[in-house]
Amino acid sequence: MSKRDELIAKYAADLKDKCGVKADMDLLTKVTIGCGPSIYNADASTVSGTDASELATVKNNFLIKKLGLKDSADLDKGIDAVMETYGRSNRNKYRAVVYYLLTKHFKKEAAYK
């Protein structure tokens, strides 16, 4: 099993155990690949749910640039809902899982077809 496959399995387990979500493995794989090499970097592979600048980066680089959403208060509400789903007390919020949940939240699965 490759390192990426191991990480995808770990992300699927996180979705199931921490978020109560059964992962669409095809979409999760595409989202993980879309994260690029950041998944292998301990710091870059996670998202801080309390760091405003990091959440702004998620909003600008992922929601607006990748998913093509327009900047609005709905984006902030979506990020907030995903952080709530993942569990605010959970310190390790994997970037690929956050992006997967955001993709599902905004119904933008087509961005990964």
C-alpha cells in the first residue's frame, strides 16, 4: 500500500469516526490528490480551526479558486459548519477531510469529475 493510500484510509476513518460520515472513496481520493504534496507535510496536512488567516486561505484558495464559489458570508458559514462537524475540540483536522466536507457541503463534487 502506498503512502497516499494509507493516508486516504486514515482520512476515511476520520470521516467515519469523528464526523459520522461514510466517505465516497472516489471523491475522497480525488480531493486528497488535489491537495498535492501538502498531505505529506505534518504542518500543511492539517487545518487549524481557530486560526483566522488559515481559514481565510482555505476560503480563498480552495472554495473560491478550486471550487469556483463566489466570496460571500455563506462561505464562512460553510467553513464554520464543517469545523463544527469535524469537532472543534479535535486538534488534528486533516486538510483533505476538511476539503472533502466542504466539497460535499457546497455540493461541488463536479469540480472533481
